[in-house]
Amino acid sequence: MFFLFFYYFGYVNEQEHISPIEQYVIDYVRDLRKAKNLSQEDIGNIIGKSKSFIGNIESLNNRAKYNLTHINLLADHFNLSPKDFLPEKVILKRDKKKKTN
């Protein structure tokens, strides 16, 4: 029973992992929000979500994230392109094991 508990929660946590590109978007929006002196509630109003939804996105303990519709609404509000919310180059998850030749 103990093993099943850890197996299940380890599996759930792995599924809920935020990818590097998703984290990049979260960080970009958070930094934009702070630079514009906006609250989480303000960002929620822009995308039609609650303050707590934005709090969940910005929390490291929750795996909520922005979707393309959210990015599009934010881009429109700030007079930006949706591509401004994305990195210039591909961001891949790095393997923790170093390759040796």
C-alpha cells in the first residue's frame, strides 16, 4: 500500500510538470505584470479569469498555465504580438546526465 501511494503521487507529479517553454511564458507574463504595476487580479480581468487562477499559474506548487487564447488576449491588451511571449530559440528540457564520449 505504501509503495502504491508513492508510485501514484510520483506519477501525478510527473504529469503535472511544467515544461521549460511553459515556465518561460509564465515568467514573461509575471515580469510584464510587475513592470506595469498590475495585480494578479488585473491580469485575470484581461483574460477573463479569477485572481486565484493567476495566483495558481504563478505558484510553484500549482501546475495551472496560460493557453494560447490567454496569450492572445494579453498580447492584444498590451499591444504586443503573441510571439513576444515566446523565446527566440527553442527551450528543451536538459537531461541531468551528462553525455560522455
